[in-house]
Amino acid sequence: MPTSKLLTLVLVVQPQRVLLGLKKRGFGVGRWNGFGGKVQSGETIEEAAKRELQEESTLTVDTLDKIGQIKFEFVGETEILDVHIFRVESYQGDPKETEGKKYRSLDHQ
């Protein structure tokens, strides 16, 4: 029977820019991505998303806009990854490199 892992992903987007983090360790090391991770016991999905964003970028937010949810599994694995995706346009603080990620702000159209 497959198991399920509850995860979050936060995309920090501003007009013509997106903030991404380069994973420095663990799953996805060496890849650019949004900010997020596992939902801990006793946490809501939104609380986890805010915590992960703060831990990985030092940014804090009051509100998140949920924009999607995807469930998938890797070939040969039995664990279902259940990812809740949020968009943030307004935040407090300046992004800083952390132990787990360094960041980069990219222009987009």
C-alpha cells in the first residue's frame, strides 16, 4: 500500500521577477526551485509553507495564495508526494542565503 508525504512549495513572484532557491543539501541538491518542504505533525499546510519560506529564505509573510496541488510518485517508488503550491507577492524582509539554500531573483516575462 502506498504511503503519502504532505509537502509545500512557495513561489515568490513580483512583477517581472521570481525568487528561486538553489538547494544546497538533501532532495533536489544543486537544483533551483521555490521554497518549501515537509508538513510537520501538528502544523497546518499553510503554517508549514510559511515556516519553510522563513527557514529557507528568511522572508516572512502574512498571507499565502494557494494556486494548486499536485500528487505524484517517482517511478519505482511507492510513496505519493502530495504538494500544496502557494504564490506570494508581498513579504517582509530581504532574502538571505541560509544553510539549506541560496537564492537568486530572476527576470521573467
